[in-house]
Amino acid sequence: MLPQRALALEVNATVDRNQITAGETVQLTVTVKNGQGDVDVANVRDFKVISRGTQTSVRIVNNSVSREANHTYTLIPLKTGRLTIPPLSVTSDGKRSQTRPITVRVSKTTQKQEKGDKRDIFVTADVSDSTPYQGEQFIYRFKFFSAVRVKNAGFHQQPEFPGFTAKKIEKDRSYRTTAGGRKYHVVELTYILIPAKTGELTIKPAILECAVPSRERQRQRRNFPFDNLFDDSFFGNYQRKQFSTAPITVKVKPLPDYTGNQPFSGLVGDYNIHAALGDQKTALSEIKTGDSVTLAITVSGTGNIMDAGEPLIPIPEEFKAYKDNPEEKIELTRQGFNGQKVFRQALVPTKAGNYTIQPVQLTYFDVKTGSYRTISSETLTLDVRPLAPGEDDETINKFTASDRTQAPAANQQEVERTGHDILTVKDDLDSLKPQSPLALNMLLIYLAAPPFFYLILLVTLKMTRKQDNATRRMARRAALALKTAQKQSPADESFFTLLYTALVSAILSTAGKQGELLTYTEARDILLSGGCSDEIADNAAALLKQVESARYSGVIKDETAGQSLFNDVKSMVRRLQR
């Protein structure tokens, strides 16, 4: 049985609406993920809290256990005005987490409502903030009140939001309330608005149309208790009527001038930033040269989080960086947009040492204080250890023992020499003439020449033997890596590592050098100095860049594309070893 991996504790609080009238209630839901614990509501002072129970669910996906508990409460406001639900604490397994504070506006009952509202049907519209900043999200609510049964209700003119980015909450709310001593059924539609420009902007009236029973029909319904057994049209007629909201003027304030040193991110709201090395379950602080580690920068909060761009990340020069596509998890709630964006990079150290990744800074506009705020992530440290002698071959050798045997030497061809074993016969008398004696100095030169040339040859062979060994070793490594990769699928974790090893080894073999890592510029310079053409050097460097991107950032995930890259590497290795 595999061990189960626990995820980090997450706590979140939401309310069904942020603006109510005195006498109405608010439903609070506190969601606890990946843990068990009670919610501490003792600090809630502005509301009377009534618990409505807890629903718990457990999911196991890929051996990861995910628990979620939803604690539901009914809040009764104790006064009017701007009330606050303070941060609520949850403690699980010794770990304590808090929710964000939530603001609820409770308005007074109007004089007309206190005296009693005689209307059977009416509609209203309101906004949570009539003076937002540009880029600040706020809420628009359309409410349909009905004290009688209606038919075929629908918009004759839907709410229009010129100058705003608008997003409707998919699930409409339906509840009952009392206004002016009369009970109403309420259908509430919620939109999240973000101003796209400044100045006075007008939200046009929304017009709802429905079939309303006539007064005579309502009297029949009161006098006939079995009316719901029959079709409504049998006992009376319905009239089509329209109900309109009042236009709403919103004064959008511009953001103040920014004079800080850090670039402004464009985010408006409330945000946090977090940095980590490794995945969510395992943090890394030590790796080997040439290995990869994932740097994750997480920007989270409420507001226009969807506009978050990648912050400036200070990467040490000794690292190669491969960016991945940002991952976002954004939710649309009745309080607005909230969630997170994760920016990941695969970092590959090229040199051993102790490195520090400086904090990543993020500047956003804080709507609570009405000013710019700069926050920083954690400072990260990473210990990069050098490779031990011979450790560079472990990645290849561990895949298969049968691949370690060297290829047999090429068959040697026998050389046949003909026509050189018989000397030319000279039959003239000149061949019998005596030759002049050889001078002593020339004799000494002739005798010393063979040992001299032998010494030169011996020194030359000794000097080039090391280079020849490196060339052969790198060539064998390239061939072995290709052979091992051919037996694997592009989906395998080591497939692109083998392609990278094969290409780097083939490039180094042309110069008689040994190594494991090459930059694109180094690869090109090595090939040019080895006599390769500009075309081959450029193509090999570009191919190395493509293989590295596939290796660390996962750009290529398709089987066909991975096989095509294998063929390109195989072809380039053959060209370099000709």
C-alpha cells in the first residue's frame, strides 16, 4: 500500500451577499480543505451567529488525499452600517490558518417600507460602491421582488454596463424576505464590475417583463383554495407588465500617480506573493550540477487577478532558465474575482556553489488604504553540488546493462600490393660503375634521422592520445544515449535527457573534449573551431536549444513531435561524427 500524501491546509470564507437591509440575514460558509478543525467564531461581534451544520467530503486522486469541510452559519446583523466579519481561525494538526475579513453593508429600512409596501411586484438595482477606483472590482445586484405568482418573467432590456468589464455570477440567488410587513419572494442576480475608464459612468436601467395576475384573478385565488390544481388561465387572465430599475451613476476615481522604484503591476485589490523551489509537496534546497529544479512564484489575492503578469525574477547568471506557461486558478464568487497565478521556471545550474535567489517584488494598488503597496516573496537559497568523477555516465548506464558493451571494431580490409616485389633489371654497364664514398657528416645525419623522427612521432602520439580517448569516449556516449532513447517513449521522463546527452557528447567529440553541459554559444564556437560550416554550427546550436526546452519546460508532449525531435538529433549526431 502506497503512503498517502497530505496537502496544505486551506481555509476560505464566503457570504451569499455583501449588502442587505435591516431584518435580513446573511449566510456564511467557511470551507476547510485538507484538514480537520473547528471554526472559531467567537470574535464575530456585529452579528448573531447561528450554526447550520457541516458537510464533509473526502477525495483520493493519484494517492493524494483531499478533504473538504463546509461549515455553514446564519448571521443576523445586530446594527446597521458597515459591519465586518473578522478573520476566523481554524487549527488542524497544530497548524493555524485564518480567513480574510469580509465586509457587509446593512442599510436601514426606508420610511416607505416601515409604513407598508402595497406593491405586489417591483425591481431594484444597487451597487456595493458608487465611487470605486479604476480597475477596482465592485458588485451590481438586480433584485426582483414578487408577492404574487407571475408567469414568463424575463428581461425586456438586460442590464448594460458601458465603460465596465462585467461578469455575471452564473447561479442566481432565490430567497424570501419581509419588506414593509409583507413577505416577498426575491430573485437576485449578481454582476462583478471592473471600471475600464475614469469619470462618471451610468449603468442603464434594467427592464423586466412578466405576466401578472389581475386583481380579479387574485381575489379568485383567495376564494378558491384548490386553485393550484388547475391551470391559471382557467380562472382569470394575466397581464403583461414591465418593471424598470433606476439608472445608477458611478463616479470612477483614477489611480493616483505612481512614483515608486519598482514597476507597477497593474493589479488593484489585495494580494500576496510567495516563492518556492521544488513542487508543492517537496521543497528543495540542494541539487547537483546539471539537474533541474522548479522555481514557482505564486501571486494570489482578490481583485483583477486575471491581469497579473509575470513579475521580474532575479535569476543568478550561473543558471539556465526555461519558462513554463503560467498556471491560473481563478474563482468568481459573490465577493468578486479571487484566486492565484503561478509562474514557473525550470532552473539548471551550470556551476557548483551556494546561490541565493533574491526576493521577487510586486507592487499593486491597495484599495483598502487607497495607496500603492510593494510586497516581497521569500529569499531562497540553493546548494549546488558538483558531480563526482564518473557520475556523468550514471544517467546513461543505469538504463540498461546490455548497452555498456562496446561496438566491435570495424572489419579491416586486406591490402594487396602488386608489382613491387621485383626490382627493375638493369643490363647496361653503368650499373657496374663504382660509387663515390659517402661523407662522414652525411653518414651521421642519415644515422641520426630515424631516431629523431621516432622521438617526434612518440611525443606527438602521446600528446594526441588523450584527445583521441576523449573523442572516442564522447562518441560512444552519444551512440549509447541515442540507442537507449530509441527504446523509450517521448512520454518517459528520461527521453529528452538522453537526447540532450547525445547531442552534447557529439559536439564535444569534435573537439576532443569531455563534459556534460554546453550553452548554445559554446556549442557553436566549438563546432566552428573544429572546422564545421556556419550552417552546421547554427543548426546544431538551434537543435540543442530545442532539446533543452523540451527537457526542462515540457514544451513537447506529443508522441509524434517527440519522435521527430529524436530523428533530428540522430541525423545531427551522424553529421558531426563523419
